[in-house]
Amino acid sequence: MYEMNYINIHMVILYNLYATIQLRLCVHNLPIYLTNKHLSLNLEQNKIRLYKMKLKKHGSLKTNMLVILDIDLFFYKTPKIIRINSKKVIRTFKNDFNIYIRPNIKEFLDWLFNTYEVAFFSSYNFYIVKEILDMILSYKQQKKLVFNWTRDKCNLDPEYGYIEGIYAQSTVKLLDTILYNPIINKKRDYNKYNIIFIDVSYLHMRYNPKESFIISPSYYKNREDHEELCRVKKMIKMRSLFLKK
């Protein structure tokens, strides 16, 4: 009799424990099915707390965020009509195109460089990016860049031929290219929680975690909107709050 009661009590305890675990799992899955921003934010913050605890054990914790910019945010180009006479014409990006720089970028870039770590990742070739960076960045800012990656660090889009609008030369930018780079991430400080891409194309970013990028229209498509950089600034600030909690 006593043995049966003892067994029944243990079965009740085990059942309650099982029910509690199931309930916790359900609660953690709620944000997947519901659009509750507060629950989603709490889960994201819990993930970051776990990440901090894990890195503290290894004595490495990078609390500053790396902001990776797409150069299309800051300029657009139109082709020049070049008449070649008998004189030799030096073919450069500046000579071939009229270049228009977005207004008020100095304040935005100064704020970025003073607050975060900054890098550029573009699908343009190096010589084009170099000419634009010389126009928008000071010498000191160029020296502070974590990296300046161009087309050779991009990957060809694997869905060419399957999705309309993706061409043979279309590329994607992968977060893993940074995370597994033995030079940029040699101390394994960078991860999906402290890297944020600011890019003009969702197609470039679609293989990365959604929390790791912000899509902002290119300057060419958004020439009349003078508040776009202010909105991007606010979104970067919101993202960086996770690391401070």
C-alpha cells in the first residue's frame, strides 16, 4: 500500500515536471506564431545574455557593434558623353560618370565612426569604391575602417536561373564570409549579434539572419528623401541597445 502511494507520488511529480517543461517550450515558441514585439524582444535579449555568458568564460567579449555599409547609400552615377579626339583620354570612374554624393553624409559618417566600428562591403570593383571613399571619407576615417571589401569578397547568387531578376553576374553578401575570415575575425569577437549590415538590396542580404541587416533604399532611388539617414541612424541605435543590456 505504502509502496503504491510512493510510486503514485513520484509519478505525479514527474508529470508536473513534464507539464512545466512543455509549458516553457510553448512560451518560448509564442513569438514564432504571434506578432508580439515585446515577447520577441525579450527572447532576443535572452539570446544575447547567453552569448555574453558563453564568451565571458573564454575571456572574450566584444560589446561594440560593427556597422557594415553599402556604398550605394551615399552616391549615384550617370554616364558622361565622352568625345575622344586625337589626345589620349585616361579612363577612370570619375571621367566616365557624373557622380552625385548624398547631402549631409558627413554628420552621419562622423557619428558612425565615433560610436561604432565601421566597414564597407560593396559589389562594385575596388577602383570604383576607392574613388568614392576618397570623396566621402577623411584620411583618418579610412585608416579606422575594419575592412573595405569589394566584389571579390561577394558570392555569386546561387539561385541564378531559378528566380526572375537574378542575373549571371548577381551577387550576395554573406555574414559567414566575415565570421569565418581568419584575419577579420581572428579572435572570434564578431557574431550575428554585434554585426549589422546597412544595404540597399534585400537580394544581397536574404541569406543572412534577419536581425543582422537593415535595408535602406539607394540614394539613386531615394534622392528626394533627406530624412533617410536619420531613420537609418535610429535603427542602428535600437539594434545596439541589445548589446548594452
